[in-house]
Amino acid sequence: MMMTEPLSDRLEQGARNLLIDCAGLVPGDSLLLVHEDAALGWWQAELVDTLAAAAERLGIRVRRMQTGPPGNQRDPAVVDATSEHDCTLFLARIGDQDRFGTVPPGQRRVMCYLRDLSMLASSFGRAPYPAMKALKIALDRTIRRADRIDITCPLGTRLSASRAGGGEIADRDEPPDVSILRFPMGIVSPVPAAEFSGRAVVARYLTPTGSAVYDSPVLKVESPVEAIIEHGRISGFEGDAGQVEAIDAHYRRVARLFDLDPFVVHSWHAGIHPGVSCAIEEDENPQLWGHTMFNHPRYLHFHSCGSNPPGEISWMPSDPCVRLDGVPLWKDGRLLVDNFAAARDCLAQWPELRALYGGGD
């Protein structure tokens, strides 16, 4: 994945990684490419054009369908069109909304988190999808085998869960995951939060999880607030009184909109792909930034407000440390792949990934 390669070669490599290695497309297949209006600022028009052209060069029949911003009712035209194609590729937020839905047998749906051509040509777009998928599976299994998990962050987050407490941190069998394919593969499976207790520091922004749409979806957190969590429930907030009041009101408002239990912390996951970067600053568009950078090991992503996946409100501590039975898997925002045998073995099988990750601590 040398960056000295011509840009055209890197774009082609990224496109094939998405279309072939992830989506599993072969010549003769039909692809529905659902893309948001580029004027909305989430996906670059040139990226859509490049992927469509690459698919056609591969002998894939491409139909493009432009959409507007997401809503809470599924677009019947898109629903009907997906049933007519072997694969649907979403460069649109509506693809994320249905990530827990049922995909009919024989069809594939892919949600793309690349935003522009620079991301397609980067290590984020070109790191081999099968390798990242194998690493994700290895990390999932490593997390499920832990008897104790501790989460900390520099601002003061202190959360833990232990099987010795009588509960299950996570199902020991294969965990439920989204029904769509994600590209790039950037996170582990969500870890249920029902057994976690302690304090989580909420800072920067509260943002939606991408499931439902509501007005004023972002709340800026002017000063860090501690959420007191008891077995996966927020029992209260501590911090500046005005900020606590604003956060509490935000949770209750969103819960009323969708008839949810507001103070459930459903699950969490951390990023695994150091290759991701975002041209948009967090303060410029917190939603877009968060829905991109959640793939990076620097961020741990909590899902809350609602007992059904994934909940409606998220927050993202930065530079987390996650320890499994006392051994760090994430530390200071780095994924320490060398600290656990399953991840080490995966990188031994896929040496192309070694450049993405440093050594263990």
C-alpha cells in the first residue's frame, strides 16, 4: 500500500477492495448505488462517479439512485429497487438506518463510510477488507473471552464489568451484529453494557446514532459531565448544574419522541482502523465527524437512550484504555494488537496490516 503509487492505481485498488473483496461482486451482477445528494456534504460526487465507473469496468451492471437526507419513513422507491439488484451500495445515511434489518437471501447491502476520493485512495480504503474482517473477528472473540473489562479515559471515565458479579459481559457465542456489510471494516461488534457500572465522562458532543431522525439532534457539551452508570443504566449526571440540566432534558426529549427508556446504556464499541481521517472538523459538523471517526482506535463509542439497538444518543470518549483481565487492548487511543494472541496471529497471516499498528505495551 505504498503511497508512491499513482493516484489512479490507489483509487482502483480501493474500489476493487470495496466492490470485490467486501461486496463480493462478480461480472454480470447488478449493483444499485444509492447516494445522497452531494450538496448535503456527506459524500463527494466524484467518489460516486469513480465507484460507478470502476464497477462498470469490472463488468457489473450499475444503476444509480440519488436520495435526499434521511427521514423516519423508508423511501418505498429505494426499498423496491434494492429487491431488484444483487447488491445495494449505500453512500447515503439511509443505509445506516436499516443496519439491523433483515437482508433477503441472495442479496447484499453495503454501507460505505468513505466520504471522498482521498479516503478511497488512503489506507482506510485500501487496507485489505478480508484482513480487517479477520482482525475484527479475532478481536470480538478476545473480548468475549474476558472475565473482566475495565474502561478508562483521560477525562476520568471509570467503568467495569466482571463475570464474577454474576452477569455476562457479553454472550460467549458469536454476538449479534449488523445485517449489512460495512466498508471499511472499522469497529468491533458492540459490547452489551448491561453489566457495566461506574462513571463515564460525557464531553464535546452528544450526537444521534444514525437510526432515527429528530430536530436538534446534536447537543454541545460545554464542560465535561459525569454519567453515573449502574448496571447499564444512567442513574444521574454530575457536573455544572446548567450543563447537567441540558443533558438530562436532551435525553428525556429524545426518549419522548420515540417512546424509549431514556437512561439505558445499550452497548459500546471502539474503533480498530488507524487509517481513517476526516477532512471536516468535529466542531464544523459533529454528526458527520462522529459517523466517520468512530472507526478510529482513538475513540470509544457509547450507544444510549433506548433498550433496542443501537439506542438514539451517542457520545465518544477519546484516547480510551480498555483492559481485558488487566491487559490493555486499547491504550491511549491505540489498538495494541500484539498484546493478545488472536490478534497477533491475524496480523501474522495478513502482514499487509502491520504498517497500520505499532507494537504492544
